Amino acid sequence: MRSRDKSPLKDRIRLLSFALYDSGETALGAILFSTLYPLYITQHVDVKTYSVLYGIAFFVSFLVALQLGKFADQRGQRKRLFVLFSFSVPLTCLLLFLSFKHVELNFFLYLLLAIVHQQALVFYNSLLKTFELRGFASGFGVALGYVGSAGALIFLAPKLSLPYAFLWLGLIFFLLALPSALSLSEPEERQRVKLRDVLRDRSFLLVLTSMILLMELAHTMIAMMGIYLREVYGLSNAEIYRTIGLSAVGGVLGGLIWGRLTDKLSADRLFPLGFFLWSAFLFFIYLTPKSFVLPLGFFAGFCLSHLWTTSRVLLVEKFARGDVAVRFSFYSLSERIASSIGLITWSLLLHLTQKDYRLSAILMLVFPLVGLLLYLFSNRRLEVNRL
């Protein structure tokens, strides 16, 4: 049940707890999922095999989340499943440590960890519905997520190596997840969910598709920014790290700003700004000279924080009633689809332009433009349906 306690102290504790969880899961993703384990396992497993199996794990995760989401929305068990899967993350990290000498078993447990982690995120996001200031809760979480990611990469990553990294990362995640497990509450609404009704909700699917089109840009930028800076501007590694580091500063500041503005203006009004922000970013990376690369890095983080802050609040405000867990299952899948399609599209554009990075970047403008059209069309459908 949503807490009716108006104590400012308890409200602050819940906000901080929610944000600390975001920080913990972002640090886990930055070090283990993005860096340490892929570098380790691809010494034993072909990169293509790793990529396929990792992709299959996320599809399985989506199917599992749909079924568990239906159960949680109907029975009011989102908080319990959030706690179950959150505490399963450090437990699976312990199993990864113990099985490290057995490569096949270890890889299987890693894929299991990816599934468990995604389940925890689905139910974590569904608890956003319990906040009155959802924008600030989301934005504060994004801000501390950037702090956690940057801090982990700067201070932890150079000192960690497998298998002991499993223990340290599992412990850090547990400590940062514990406040949420103790303080967050279950959303009040319950609903019997029929998946075919969600799939027939065309306004929801249009908005989700418009989100995917922005997420494609976001994930492509995250993955390829370092290469772009090296190839286009000839930056050294130190200069690249400085630029990406400044993007984290933009993310922290942006999360706080966009969170406050979301509560004041509503996510429905603020989210569409992202189509213009990302269009501007693509123009800037096409036109910006080397002397202005650092401000560009800051603006990149500012754009990213807008997307992560407003998108999940928009889902809660506009569509999620008692079926919030099921809706966030689709949201989780959309991020994975966006990541794959964005990188494939970028590779195709580089091939077609004969590795002209600037031209490839400006051609990506089609994503925010089409996304804006889909978003406007979804709003029109909602207005028609209300008549």
C-alpha cells in the first residue's frame, strides 16, 4: 500500500533509498555487465556466441517479466518480487565466485544474473508509482546513477578483477539495495491484466516506439562516443575520458533539473522536448569544432538524463494504472531492442558513407523526427479515445 505518512523525514528517506538503488545497479552494470565479464568470457567463448546467448537471456527475461508482472499486478506483490530479485543478485554473484573455475557453469550463472537483474529493475521501476514527486524521485535516481557509474569506473574498476569482483560488487549492490527493500512501499492499485489488452493499446505502443527511437540514439552514443571522438577529433585517451567524464556531470545536473521540471510541468509535456534535444545534439556533433568538444560532452549527459528521467515517469503518468509491472516489462524490452537496432543502424550508415562519421551522425536525425511524429499521433489517438 502507498504510504500515507506525510513525514518529511520519511519522504526524504524513501527518495534517497530509491536513488541509492539506482546508483548500485548502475555501478553493477558499468563494471560487471559492460566491462569485466565480457572481457573475461570472450577469452573462452566466441564473441558471436556470447552476443547471441546474452541476447536470448534478455528475451527470456522479458517473457518471465510479463508473467511475473501479471501476477504481481493482480496480487499486489510488486514490492515482494522487487525484494526477492534484488537480494537474488548478490546471491548469484556469490555463486559466480564459487563457480569461477568452471567456465560453462559460470557463464550460465552470468546469464541467470542478467535475467535476475532485469526482473529486479522491472519491479523497482514499478515502485516509482508510490511517489508523489515522481519526477524528482526519477531524476534524483538518474543523478546518483551517474555518480555511482562514474565513481565505480574511476575508483573501483582499476582495483577489481575476477573472481573477487563478484563478491565486492554483490556486496556493494546489496548495501545500496537494502534501504529500498526496507523503506519503499507497494503501489495501492491492483488489476487483472490481459496481455492482449496491452498489445491492443495502440497509444501505448506508439509512445513506446517513440521512446525506442530516442533510446537508439542514447545507447549508440554511449557505446560509440569514445570512437567518434578519436576518429573525428583525434583526441587522446585522456581527452576522451575527460569529455565522457564531463558528460557524467551533465547527467547529474540534468537529472536534478529534469526531475524538478517533470513534477512542475508533467512528463507528458516535458518528454517531447527530448526529440528536439537529440536533434540539436546530432547537429552539434556534426558542426562542433575540436575546441568546443568539452561542452558537447556536458550536453550529451544532459540529453541522456532527460530521457532516463522523463520516460519512466511518462509511463506511470500516462498509461500505468494497476498494470504498472507489465508496462515496465515492455519498457525493459524496449531498451534492449533500442540498443541492438541503434548499433546495427550506425554500422550500416558508416558502411554506406564509407566511414564518414559526421555524415553518419547527421543521418541519425531520422530517429528523433519519426519519434516526434509517432508521439504526436499517439496523443491524438488518446484524445479521440476520450471522446
